Amino acid sequence: MIEVKNVEKSFGESKILKGVSTVFETGKTNLIIGQSGSGKTVLLKSLLGIHKPEVGTISFDGRIYSELDDDEKRELRTEIGMVFQGSALFDSMTVAENVAFPLRMFTNKSKPEIKERVDFVLERVALKDAHHKLPSEISGGMQKRVAIARAIVNNPKYLFCDEPNSGLDPNTSILIDNLIKEITEEYNITTVINTHDMNSVMEIGEKILFLKNGLKAWEGTKEEIFKTDNEAVVAFVYSSNLFKKVREAHLKGY
Amino acid sequence: MLKEIFNKQTKWSVMRNLIFKEIDDLIIDSLGIVAFISFFVGGVVSIQTALNLTNPLIPKYLIGFATRQSVILEFAPTFISVIMAGKMGSFITSSIGTMRVTEQIDALEVMGVNSLNYLVFPKIIALLFYPFVIGISMFLGVLGGWIAGVYGGFTSSAEFINGAQMQFIPFHIVYAFIKTIIFALLLATIPSFHGYYMKGGALEVGKASTVSFVWTSVSIILFNYILTQLLLGS
Ligand SMILES: Nc1ncnc2c1ncn2[C@@H]1O[C@H](COP(=O)(O)OP(=O)(O)OP(=O)(O)O)[C@@H](O)[C@H]1O
Ligand SMILES: [Mg+2]
């Protein structure tokens, strides 16, 4: 469980996060949604410790990040898996080496043990035959799956994904969303996903945080998001015709 | 930045591979071009000296002497380093810069890797082998001078070798290698700095490489001046 309390973050004069509080629960896919520029990435990077909030605290199962010393911070970071927006695979390494990287860095596992674990997670993301390919030789969707494999290989307690399906076709998006959800439940991970894709919200939105102008404007589940009267949410969610129709159908009770 | 590079070391089993890779990319890969340039520039220095010694009273062995002095004191340590600021430097800046703009450095940090140590430390270690490159350059430069001098009919082999051994001051070699080590540190750190702290996208990677080349070569030239004044000037 990650508890965010009253987090504020500014860059120079402009305040991007203006006091955000929420709880991301363990074993659930927690979504951060909101318009472009609303501060989703800044919030996610604050959770990761890449940005340091000026005000507020972030605690990981009781460990308050800003109060940890450097060693404890690095220790905590080995419990974190992150899927970056652009996958951020190491392009000088093969797929298998990318996935093996956290194990080689942070565990004392032997080569056969590492290989076994890498085979296992690559199979888990349905990429059995790509071991020896370089990131530049595989498609964007495959890169995302490799990034997920790398993020989960060292059994993280916390998984963060920045727009895991931007730039992917709808089918691949849904595959990736469901993969993340399954993994979250299977290993009881606290997962936080940053997205503006309403399809993801419908698929896997167990807990949704709606950000607007650096403030929490709304929070709830995917069932609730279609019933809420909150104007900002309605304006965001139903900006497309498709979802307007979905909402009408919902309200009629389908 | 410097402190972080040596802090919180990456596991040795991983670091060892990184160092071998950097030695391959930075040192081994440069040998060909360094050998080529040194050999031919050494030849040209020898020919130029010969052509400028028109007074019959000036002994021919000065050709060997002048070639040796200019190659060992300046050409090999300084000018090869400026060329390497272009070759190694832009390689370092663009490879680290690409990792920055594609969030690979963030990925390392998020995993808990000290990215400065991971990326820069192996380059510094690899460049401890840089004096070997310069040593080879010195040897080939003088060799090139000898071959060009003798086969161009400007001097006899004995005269050249005699000149190349004349008034040999061992401290000159020390001076040249002190310079080389300092230049190696500049070559490893300045381009890394420009790559690591860059912002933007692919276009900026290109710009950062250019800026990095300018700064690296300017600092090599400045340090060359300062070190020469300090070590030989007094
Ligand atoms: N490092 C930074 N320095 C200065 N300003 C920043 C920085 N990072 C983000 N911002 C600003 O913070 C605001 C929120 O940006 P953020 O990246 O969090 O948006 P987002 O909600 O993730 O949008 P998108 O959906 O487009 O990714 C933007 O106005 C941006 O300009
Ligand atoms: Mg974003």
C-alpha cells in the first residue's frame, strides 16, 4: 500500500501538484487519469523518488520515503518495478540481458538460476522466442512486454507504469492491460498506472484517481466513473462519442 | 558529480564486463585511426623539416631530432587527444545522451543503480589504457618520419637514427605521459558530463556531441599550455 499525503511539487514558479492525497492499494491496479499536462507523470515520478516533493509525504507500507537514508532508499528501489512510457530498454543488450539485468545487479543468483527466472517471466509475457534479439529488432508492443518482464523479474512489491499502452493498437493495448492486471493479482503487487486511455479505465480501473490542474478532482472505481455527476470527470470521460453512447446505455441500465 | 562516480560501486561481476566493453569501444577501436594518422603525420614532419634545412651547414641528423621532439612532446599526446575528443568524445556523449533522452538513465536510477558510477566509472578505468594508445602513436610517428626521411632521399637511415637518439631527456617522456593521463581524464569526464546532463530529444543529442567536442578540445589545449608551463617552463 502506498499512501500519498498532501503532496506538493513545483518547478520554479509554477506549482504542478497542489496538495494531492490518496491511497494506492495492494493487489489492485490503481490508475491515475487526467488531461495532458494535469501532472500525472510528475505525480508518478514523485512516487518513484525521481522528483522530490516540497511538501507532503509518500509512504511505502509505512516507510516514509523522505525519511529513509540513502541505503534504505536504494533498498526500497530494488522492490520497485517501472515500465517507462518509451519502454527504456537498454539498447546495447539483448532482450534476455535486459530482463536479467536487475537480477545480475541486485541478487546473488547463479547463471542457471537467472536463466530459469528470465525464461519464466519472458514466457509469462508471451515472448518465448525473442531472447537473443536486440530491442531495436522487435516491435513496440513486444518492447513494452519486455519492459514489463524486466519490471517484474525481481518480484517487485510495487509496479509503476507510465502510459503502458500509448502508441499501441487497441488489441495489443488490451493484452498489455490485462497482463498487468493478472500479474498484479497473482503476486499481490501495488500497481500504479498512468493513462489517458479510457479503454484501460474500462478494462482494469479498480481504483481511479482523476487529476485536474494538479489536484485530485475525483476518485473511485470504474463502475462509479460511469455514474458520477462530477462535471470534470464527465467532461473528460465523455469527450468521445463512443463513450457518450456507452454512458447513455449505462444510464438506461444495460 | 565526481563524488557520485566513485560512490556506491556497481557489483564487480557486472562492472568487469562494462570495463571490458569500454576498453573495446574506446581504446581498441581507436588504434587503427591513431596508427594511420601518426604514421603519416610523422612522415610529413620529417619531410617538412628536411625541406626547411636548406643551409648546408645544418647537420642532417636534425631531421631525426626534430621529428622525435615534435612527435613525442606535442603531436602524439596533444593532437591525438584533440582528435580523440572528436572520436571517443562524441561517442561517449551520444551514447550517454541517448540513454538520457530515452529514459534509460531514469530506468537505472529507479532500479537503485548509481547511474553515474555505472556509466562513467568504466570509461575512466578504460581510459587508464589511453597512454598505450599514445605510446603507439609516438612509436609510429617516429617510424613514419624515419621511413619518409630515408625513402624520400632526405637523410640516411644512420643520420636519422642518430638524430632521434640525440640529447634524449627522459623527463620529456614523463612530461608527455603526465599530459596523456590528464587528457585521458578529460576525455572520459567532459563528454560524459555533456551526455549525462543533457535535456531534450534526438536532435539535442547531436548538438550535445558537438558542444562536448568543443569543450573537450578547448580544455585539452588549455591544460596542455598550463602543464607545459608548470612542468617544463621553470
Ligand atoms: N521537469 C520539469 N520541469 C518543469 N516543468 C515540468 C517538468 N515536468 C513536468 N513539468 C510541467 O508539469 C506539468 C504537468 O506535466 P506532466 O508531465 O505531469 O503531465 P501529464 O499529466 O503526465 O501529461 P501527459 O498526459 O501529456 O503525459 C506540465 O505543465 C509540464 O510542463
Ligand atoms: Mg505524462
